[in-house]
Amino acid sequence: MQKLNSLIDGRGVCFTYATARSLNSAAKACWGLRQNLPVILYNGALIMDPSTRKMLYNNHFTREQLAYIRALFDSFQVWPLVYYFRDGIERVSWQEGTETPGVMRYLDRRRGDSRLYPVDSADRIEGADIFYFTCIGKKEELDGLRDAVEANPQLKCIYQQETYQTDYWCEIMPKDTSKGTAARELKRMLGAEKLVVFGDAVNDTELFLAADERYAVQNAEESLKKLATRVIGFCEEDAVAKFIEENVGAYV
């Protein structure tokens, strides 16, 4: 982190990150990093200014998409966590009394989080700029929902097992939500000439496809390495910071 901060402060490097996390979770993971640019969050659904918490880009659902998704929730008897903005403030809402054990774990890990806003009825969230849903439960309870979402060409679903748990997460967003789409938008906002990215996981694929140059760390997924301009060192060895330090003259 110290090496990156010295490059940002001393050499004028424009550095930011794209993550599946919220701003709150990402801030903990990147504690100490000098953040001089907006950040990409929720797999590309949002771009936010980390210092002011101002939302700069929100790839939210349309009313038609929301109506379709809500009908699915009713049909499959699934109660989601709902991510949205109201009056410029980010919220995470859910209907009290419907919490699954997985949702309770989610809430317990985020005690004191100012985004959390329980409601007594799902209707209380009507009309808000909703950009993301997360459903946490048993695989057999969510498989049908996943299939129905994936059958709609306007929607995207990320479906995976929770780490160290048996529950699954079904995360739903508009089809064109991606780190790559958001990165192109941020590049436009900043008037940048070149987008150079680093990654290690499959969910960095669209980010790689959007970039002018793309570098995979040595421990990255093989599919990502095949897309890379070049494979650099291991992330545990500060490969990204070392690469920037050694090549900074080509970019600033």
C-alpha cells in the first residue's frame, strides 16, 4: 500500500479499483490506500466518489425489469436484500421477519452499517433507484429463481456458494452491468486516454475486455491469463505495485 501511495502522490499515478463489494466493505479491504479517483462497486453497478460517497453512475433496473423480478420473488417465495439510493443516500433494505439464516449472517457481520434500513413491507421500497438484489438461502430454494432470471435476456445473475457455508447467493442485476461497462464509463468521465487493468479472477473478464492493456497476476485464473497483455508476478509479492513502479514512465 505504501508503494502505491508513493506512486499516486509522487508520480501522479491515477489508480482505482473495481470490485464486487460495497464501498463500506471495499474501504476496509483497501484501508490506507490513497483514493484519488472514483471507485467501481457491486460488479460495476455503481461508480462512487469514496470521499464524499456521492453516486456518480448507477446502472439501475427499469420499472419493467423490477416488476418482472418482484413477480419472481413472489412466485418462488424468496425475500431479497434490496440495494438502492433514496435522496442520494445508499440503503440496503429487507422485509423484517423474512430473514433466512444466511441473511442473518450478512446482517450480523454488518452491525452498525448506516446503509441497513429494514422495512415492514416490500412496498416501502417502491420507486427507488434499485440497482442490485441479493438472495441468500439453500440451493434448492434458489435454483428455480436463478433459472428464471437467466431466462430473461435483460437480466444477469451471479450464483455461487457462500464461502465456508452451505448457503448460496443469488445476486441479480441488469444484464449490461459489468466491471468493463463501468470502467469504460469512468474512463470517459475522466477523459483518460488509456485504461490499464490488473486482475486475477473470472469476474475480471469483462474488465479485461474493456481495457487497452490488461495484466494478469501469476496466480490468476487460466482463462484470464489467456486474455492478458502479459502475466506478471504473484499478487502476494506486490506484483501490481512493482509493475506500475517499473513502468510508470510510459503512463504519466
